[in-house]
Amino acid sequence: MRALVQRVQMARVEVAGETLGQCGPGLMILVCAMQGDTEAGAEALAAKIHKLRIFRDAAGKMNLALKDTGGGALVVSQFTLAADTRSGNRPGFSTAAAPVEGERLYLHFAATLRGLGVGVETGRFGAEMAVHLVNDGPVTIWLDTAA
């Protein structure tokens, strides 16, 4: 699985003007299931993000994890993280998981993170979404379970 993690002051996702999910200080997590991904991979990714030390401590150093701050997470599916741009000018997405499997793994990732004690809200898989966020830092981290 792939994830793009952004430390945020706030984030929200809307579909047709309706807010579906939001978080205050915490993480905006864009997630893409790739072909061959498994529930174990989704669980490992959630555990890694839960422990990723990208929040400031009292000395201002990135030394705290989401689990330490009590922050929330907004998890949004984004199959375009599978973009292959090696040739031509139009990205290919053939390495993304099929929609049914992608949705299942996306929801499993969100449920796993929620099970670790994180307040998790989500977007709607496959929907045209508007994502609003205020980056904190900015801090943006790319994670890939295949790497």
C-alpha cells in the first residue's frame, strides 16, 4: 500500500458540499491499495503511521508520534498515488488494486488505525471529493509497503 501523510492543523473532505470527515491537529492520510496488497500490509502501514515520529516535542524537535499527541486522522482513498509517469504525459494507473479490493483494503487500513486508538474519519471511496487542509510545517511523508 502507498500513503502520503501530511501533518496538519486541520483537514476536511467534502462530497457535493457535504462534509464527510474532518480532523483537527493530526494527520491527513491519502491511501492507495496496489495490486497484490494484503490486509497484513494495510495493518503494517497503519502501525507505522501510528508510530511515525513527525510531531514536535517541547523542544521543537520532531520526536512525537500521533499516538503520543492524541491527534486525529483524516483518511482519504486516492488511487492516483499509483500513477506511473515513466512514459508519455498521461499517467497510467494499472498498478492500483481493482476497485472492490482497493476499497476493502482502504477501509481495513482505516479500521486498523482506529483500533490503535486514533480518532479516524474518512472520505467516500470512488467519489469526487474536495479536500481542504492546513499543512503544519509543512511535513509530508511518502510511505510504501513495497519499498
